[in-house]
Amino acid sequence: MRLYFYSLTAVVAVYFIHMHGLNGGYMQFPRLDVISHFMVCLSIALALGALIYSLWPSMPYKAVFIIIVTFSIGVAWEWLEAYYDITGYPLWSTLYYIDTTRDFIVDLIGASLGAYISIKKL
């Protein structure tokens, strides 16, 4: 039950961070994008962990599954950013690749932390 609460708390934090970002926060504080990516992947991983423990408690390799699914959602999000040209940098430029790589790394860290919390049931 705690995992659902943690996930909900992270989702609420993401909502307020993103609303602040849409009101100019992403321009004023460029690292807000990194915080958003981390919090979104953390909340997805926590929700996925809670769902797994509710529906399939004996599932093997829970952490690996959580990380792969969460990271895949992050990859899909980056693809949508590129498709709608909302990356913040010109597509296929060096800065675009740096930003995308950073986002992938932060997504992976958020997914891993969420999987760790889910497995340890902190």
C-alpha cells in the first residue's frame, strides 16, 4: 500500500513541477527538465512496482521488468519530443544529442530508484 502512496506523491509533485515549467519555469530554470524526467520515471516505476506486487507477487525479475518498462516509456517520450520538435534545441544538433542522452540517463536513474524502492518495499 505504501508504494501506491509514494507513487501518488511523486505524481502530484510532477504535476506541480510541470505546471510551473509550463508557466515559464523551463526557461527560467533549465534543469527543471531533468527534475521532471527523474520524477516522472520514479513515479511510473513506483506505480508499476505497486501494480506488480498487487497482481503478480511471485513474478521473477521484478526490478528488471520495472526498469525496462519505465525506461521504454522514457524513450517513447523522447521520441515524441523529437516528433513535435519540443526538445529545446535544434533537432539532430550536438546540444540535442547531449540533452537526449542526459534525459535517458536521468530516466534510467529514476527507474532504477523506483525499482529499488519497490523491491525493498521501503
